[in-house]
Amino acid sequence: MTHTAAPTAPAMSLLAGAPVIARIRRLLVTVVIAGFLYTTLMTAQKQSCPGGRAADGQPACTSVVFSPSPIVLLALAVVVFIALGRVLRAGGEPQALRILDRTAAVIWVIVIASLVIGYVWFALMPIPEPGSSFVAFFPFPFASGQISFTP
């Protein structure tokens, strides 16, 4: 009777540092998904037409539009680059993995905080009357905004 060895589960990789590389890949996927969600969800618009008419008979309306801020996306990229620099100086694999895990958490905190601050600011911001003097402060750097009056 011949004896065959039981098959063993293949190792993740024989490459030194494979868990760190896998975690870096996961971090990159995380930042792409978080950035996509931020740019997709950080859009809002509200409009008011209080009933007045312009000289040409068209209704006078005010529109407020919120959009994503490029500064938040830049902050996400900077956080990833700083983390990769810290991983290169890490004292070992466990420390490198901790750095990458914490960076992923920071990315989600930045995105969620930006969305919450942006939407709360947008909800609380009054819509100015057309033709009135109005100063608007947008929640810089969490979101960008634009106010337009028609006509």
C-alpha cells in the first residue's frame, strides 16, 4: 500500500512581507471606495422662488448647490502617502499592519465627518431672497457651494 501525503493548504505567499502588501492593497481599495462615496453623496441642491417676478416676467429664484470639495480628496491622498512613509519606517510587520489599519479608520472618519458637517451646514443654511445682500459661508474645506440667482 502506498502512502500519499495529505494535501496542505497553500500559503498566502512565500514573499516576505506579503501580509503588509495585502493590507496596503486593502487600504488603497478603501480609499478609492471612500472617495467615490464622498464625491457621490456630497451633492445637494435647494431652491426657492418666493413669488416675486423679474422685469421680464420670469419668476425670481435662488438656488443653492453643494458639491464635493477637492480638498477632502487631497486630504485622503495625503493620509495614504503619510501612512506608506510610516510603514517604510515601521519596526516590524505587526507595527506596519497597525499603521495601515489605523489609516483606514482615519480615512472613514474624514469622509463621514465631511458628509455630516456638509449636510448639517446645508440644512441649516437659509436660502437668500433674490436681489438681497447676502453673505454665505460654506463649510470649507468639507464641501464647496454655489449660490445663483435667476434672473
